[in-house]
Amino acid sequence: MPDDRSAEPTDQTSTAGSGATSTGPAGEAPATVATRAPAPGPDRTRRMQAATRSVAIASAQLILITVAVVILGYVFGVLWVVLLPVVLGLLFTTVMWPAARLLRNHSWPPALAAATVLLFFLAVIGGIVAVIVPQVVGQVEDVADRFTEGLEQVQTWIAGPPLNLDDQQLGNAVDSVVNSVQANAQNIAGYAVTTATTIGNILVNLVLALVLTFFFLKDGPKWVPWLAAQTGPRAAPHVAALSLKTWSTLSEFIRQQALVGFVDAFFIGMGLFFLGVPLVLPLAVLTFFGAFIPIIGAVVAGVFAVLIALVTNGVSTAIWVLVIVLLVQQLEGNVLQPIIQGRGLNLHAAVVILAVTAGSSLAGIIGAFLSVPVAALIAVFYRYGRDQLDGLSPEVAADGTSQQLAGDSSGAQLVRRKAEKVETEPMVNPDSEGAEDAGTTPEGHRVGVIGNAARRLRLHR
């Protein structure tokens, strides 16, 4: 029996790429046009939810970390009056501890050894001041006279070609400057009071730092066991190791900056002496102490030396002083600093510049001075945590021992004991320095392991 139903038109679908186009009967426009975007996979929604959840968790963690950093910054800012003398005392202690340790090893009582070293340190500083001040007082009048002569030469040069300014115009310019100073007299007075207050605070902090230095020298070996006893047996090896690394970093910073400052002061001082520039010793001492503020201190000391040479000896001598300063700083930056930092702080020059800039903007001269050791300590904690996460046991010494807490209710102390043996060594990049071939995996990939204890424990840092 024939089917009398009319034939339904059939859709023909042509695909191109990832899209499709649906067409109607011949001669008619397409009924629907499909997108070229691929159809969603069956797991798209689930994966999108998982990605959104991961982003939300990461964002919440970042917010919590930011809040914690802000709170810590606020707490440190409130406690800065207390923390600053402690930090300065620790830095002073790194300088004096070798002498105090020598006296203690020769059976000196701790208090007597600390007092003797501290008094000797103050005597050295007082001797330097006693030598410098008479030279400054004796030559400051000559420098002032030459400065006046220099101003007169500048005035004569301005009055001649190409400026051709007459005395009346110069007088008007001077009057304008005087009027500006008088108009801002209140602000200038406020700055002077602020500066005087800052100097007073610095002196008070120095006195407190020296008092703390005495106690650090006297009771220094007791601090780490006491701190480890407050944490517990599991944390004690890490507390001891981090304390040792922190102390070594601070000591290395003081030693390397003292060496750099001595080299700068010696060569620049010799150049100033042979060129006949006055105030050689004060400028050399300023250069030495300026080295403890990396980069900025050397620049400021060099500018002072060039200005003194310009005022007292003229343009040609100032140019020679500038050349000497630049040569010495190039020697320091390209030869001395890389060698010292390579075995010391291990900080990149860009990190040093950023640290000094941040420290000076936050806390002025003190911040610039403390910025590099603080950055180095942050790097120490970061590397220690990274090595701990990699299973490299940074608390274990080269001989396989670690400092562990021992004692009872009557007292506690740190003793060196054999560290627990690590059953498996961590895998590393087989192409990294010091890696040795340990065979291949079942898939045929080469496996590298650290081939010596020094590299496993990161002792080359």
C-alpha cells in the first residue's frame, strides 16, 4: 500500500572546522547557522568549578598573608623604639665578640671580658674623634675663606659673558633668596627642631645599644639555649641552626663592609693627600663609615670629597678627585664586592639597591644602614625554609650532627648529637651542578642525586 504522506524535507549539515551550518530545501535560506566554537565538553563545568575554587582559595590565602604582613609591620613600627637598640646592639656585638671570646677563652670572667672590650671600643671611637676634631677646627677657617673666594669668582663669572648680569640684578637675586628664606623661617625652624630631636633620639638609642651590647657580650652564649628551651625538642635544632646562620650573616656583613670601607678610605685618602686637599683624615673617616650604607654612603662621601676639592683647590683638582673616587668605586663594585658577597651575603646588586632605597625612605639614615643586613636575614630565612621544604635538612652540620636540646627541670642546654639518618635522598635536576648519575627510571629517564654532603646540606652558601 503506497504511502500517501508528503515527503518531509531533510536537513543537510555541512561541517567546516569545528562549526556546522544547517541548510533547508534547495533554493531556500539556511534555517539555522551554528557557531564555529566547539561544543562544551562533559567536564567543563566541573573543571571550571575546581579552577574557581582554587583561585578563591589562593586569593583568600594572599589576603590573609597581606593582612599578617601589615599587622607585623604595624607591630614593628610600634615597637621600633625597643627594636632599634636591640638591632644596633647585635651589630656592635658582632664587632666586639671575637675579642671578648678571646678573653673568655683565657679564663677571664664574662662580665670583666665584656666590660674591657666595650671600654676599649669606646676608647677607639673617642680617639678617632679626638684626632679628627682638632683638624676640622684648625682647617675650617681656611676652608671658609677659600669658599668665600670661590663665591667671589662665581660672582665675577656671572657678571661677565655670556650672562652679563650687573650688580643690581645680582642684588635682586640675593634679596629674592633672602626673602624666600625669611618667608619659610617657621618651616626651617621646624625642620631644625625635628633634626635636633632626631639627633637626640639617635644618641639615646646609641646609649641603650651600648648597654645591651655589654649584656650580649656577657651572656651571649646563653641566649640560644634559652630560646631553644622555649620552643621544644623538635624545634630546638632549627632554632639553633637559624640563630647560627643569622649571627654568621650579621658578622659577615660587618666584616665585609669594614673591609670595603677601609679600601675606599685608604685609596681616596691617599689621592686627596697627594693632591693637597685639606681635611684628608675627616674625609677618609667619612668614607670608611659611609661604606656601611652600601652604594648611597660611597656616593655621599665622594660628593663631599669633590666639593671640598672644588672649593679649596679649584676645578682641575676637583676633576682629579672625581676621577679617583670613580676609579675606587669601580674597583669596589666590580672586583671587591662580588668576591666578598659571593662568599658572604649572596645578595644581587639590584636587591641591595632596592633594600637601601626602601630602608632610607622608611627610616632615613638608620633605615639605609640596616636595610642590607635585614635583607640578608630575610634571604637566610627564605633559603632555610626552601631547603627544609626540599628535604635537605639545613639544620644538620657537615659532620652529620645537629644541636639538640638536653636537660631537665634544673636547666637546659644545647648539645651536638648525631642527626637522624635520612632514608631517601631527594631527587634533583640531573643537569644541575654537582649532580651524579644514579641510573634511570623504568620509563628510561635519567635520575640525578646530589653526590656529596656539602651540596645536600647547602653548605656552600
